[in-house]
Amino acid sequence: MAKQALSWSEWAAKDALGLAGLVRTKKVSAKEVAAQAKAGIEAANPTLEAVLEIFEDVVADPDHDKPSKDGAFYGVPLLLKDIGSGLKGRKQESGSKLLRGFVVAETDPLVENFLQGGLIPIGRSTTPEFGMTFDTTTRYLDKTITTRNPWNLKHTPGGSSGGSAAMVAAGVLPTSMASDGGGSTRIPASFCGLVGLKSSRGLVARQLAGSDYASRHVNEGVVTRSVRDTAATLDAIGQGPQGGFFVRLTPAVPSFLDCLKDTPKGWRIGLSTGPWGRSTPVDPQVAARIKEVGKLLESLGHKVEEVKDSQVCDWQAMWRGYIAHWVASRMAHQGLARSRNVDVSRIKDFMVPMVWRHFEAAQTYKLVDLMNAMNDNNSVTRSFGKLMDKYDMLLTPTLAVRVPEANGPYSLLRDEPLETWMNRLADACRFTMPGNETGVPAISVPAGLDSEGLPIGAQLHGKFGRDDMVLRLAAQIEAAKPEWFTARPQNHIAAGTWKV
């Protein structure tokens, strides 16, 4: 292959804005960057199993999909997650046999915004079937694909944006698409030592076939290695066409990137590592680390105090409403099957075990259950609002567990009662799922490593619509603890793990 424009050490030292700066100043070309990204993906993917395909026509011509050369990220490649917003003419199979070979008919607003920001979709990253868990394992392509964590290959990178997170953590790409319906951006960010923001509901446009009203939980964005990349990306994607929004937010500031210059001072920060309505305890190492982050924030001049679970919301209502919506919404697979000319009586043949269990259970729900879930959402969201009237920010763990094994306890390939599996999932995701239920912004940032050398994530929940405040506090943590954000896994493109 041709000589690369950058050494892998130079490559991995740049975040997305840094790499775009090299393209803008003509130190490298967009075509050279695309070729190097392809080489990195091809080298790392046999180990990580994180990428389903590379768009060869884009590697040959990075301007193929007309990214804006005036965009802040022009020349920077990213992967499109294999579910959610898509690019016209590209496959999007959602990790499912039901959608095998499906091709996107029209480019979605999020991807249009990626292109307007200069980002170059270069391929497609793995996701579990329909993004329904945080273990990125599938078998819809007639084999089991288990995406691995670069920090330790026995462990999952999280999910459902696991493929994107694995490639960013391994230094192959500086940014990649993610989406979040129960923590699927923040969880892989936590498990891989990255930054992952779930923005406020209504700030980022949903896919053309999506609806905030019908599916209030889902939010799309990116995983990155720096807070500034996350902020600049939100500047690019925090807008959308008229229509398509049930809740339409105007950004709180003219520029999320520029607002990072304003250092927070004297904020009131609530801290919680409590049960949050679940029956299992938070992992002791995780809880201890979040309290260390609380002490760090105190040292930076903020007032931190522990919050009782009862101050947050009615947890029975929270879990009753969230799980009802989570499970009942799987009835949509019935219509999907019909659209793919699959007889509903055969749908089980097209699903892995836990997806089938969800579909079975969805058929037991009635309209009144969904109406009750919406009432629960109202009470829980208002409770969160009252809490955030008292505090500027809420600090929690991202996950209640440390990084689990790949294709392990949270895999959709397990065949066990749905209630057992769902309780295990909700126990682990107790700190992420409420953000999806309420629509508040929440970000996961690196908070160092556990005793096994695996990342722990700290999560900041903000006031509804105040993504700028969440980003500012995240940036303050990054400035105070840069070693948390620059730590590299043992499997890394710049470490010579793979021969390129």
C-alpha cells in the first residue's frame, strides 16, 4: 500500500477537530485520511469485529456524498451505526436477519448534518439486534460476531454503539456515530474510556421514519475522545428540518464549542450512587470512584452534596413506565416483518432468543398499559425537573457494574426468561435509562480505571435543554484530569498491536 500521510502515533494524537485542522491547512488530504482510516479498520477489525463494511467508493473519493468543505470536520471519517439514521443507497440491517440486505432509501437529517459538518461516512459499525442491549453480539450473518473491547478482548465495549466505540477507543477513528435509547451512547463511552453525550430530547433531529412522540427514548450523536469534539459535533447536528420533531429545542447557546471557554464556578452538584429503585448494589469500585469525582469537583470550587433516592423520583413509576414502553414497543417488529414479506407466524426464525422473548411479551400489553406508561413518564419527568431546580448538575456512575465479558450476561443470544434478563439489564443501566425517560441531557466522561485496568465512566445529568452546562462541566473535568481522557488501551493502533 502507499505510504501513509501520518505515523499512527501522529494519527492517534489528533481528535477529530485536530485531524480536520491538518486537512484544512493541507498538511494531509481528505483522500489520504480516508485511505489511512481504511488501513486502520482493516488491520484492527479481525480482532475487534466492530465494522461490517467499508464504503470503498468513499475511500476512492471522499467527496462522493458531498461533505461540506466549509464544515468544521471536513475530511474526518466516521462510521455510521447499523441502526437509526442512515445514508441513501447504503445498507442498514440493524443487526437483524429481518432486515438483512435492507438499503436506505433517503438520507436522514442527522446524516445530512454530519455531511454539512464535513464528516465523511466511511463505513458501517456493528450493533446488537435492533440495539436492544449493551453487549454488541449478533449472529444474523450466519455466524456469531462478537465486538471486543480494546482494553481487554475478553470484555464487551458496550453497546448498542459498541462497534463505533471499539474503533474510537483503539485509535482507528477519532469519532463515530452512536445512538442512545437506554444508554447506548453513554455505556460504550464508559466501558471504552470515551466521551458520550445523550443530548436533550428535541435538540437533534430523528430519522425520517422516527418520531419523538412514538419513541421518546432514542437520541443520536457520536462517541469521541474529547469534550470539544462532542461539543463541535452538537453544533453541527443540533438542528433539523421543519417538521419531524414532537419536541423542538432551540440550542441554549449560539455555539456549544465556544461555550467551553466559560469555566463553571460554584455550581450546586447533587451526587448519587444509590439503588435508584433496583434491588442490587452498585459495584463498590464504581461507587468509590464517583465519590472521588465528587471530591474533584469540590476542589474546583463546586458545592457537592449527596442526594437521597427519594429526592429524585417515584422509582416504581420510573421502572414501570420505562419497561412497559421498552417491551411493548417491540410490537413494531410485526409490521416490520410484513414489510419484509415475512409471515408473522415465522418471525421467531428471524430473531435471536432475547429479541423473540421481547416480541412475545409485547403481545401481552394493552393500550391502557401504554397510557399508564405515559402518565408515569409525566410524573417522573416532573420529579426530575424539581430536582434540577435545586441543583445545577447531578453526578452519578454511568453504569452500576464494571465492564462485563463479551457475549456474556447481557447478550441477546442468551435464552432465559425475559424478566430475569430484563431485571439484570435494568439493574446495570439504572443510571442511564432515566435520562432517556425524562429527556434531560447526560454525558459520560472517563473517570480512570478499575483494579483490572478497565475504564469507569462518570455521568453528569443536566437541566433539560442545558446541554451547554453539561459540556462545560465535562470540559472542566477533562482539563483537571487529562490523564483520564488520554489513557490508551493495550490494543491500540499506535501501540503496534496490529501490523498495518
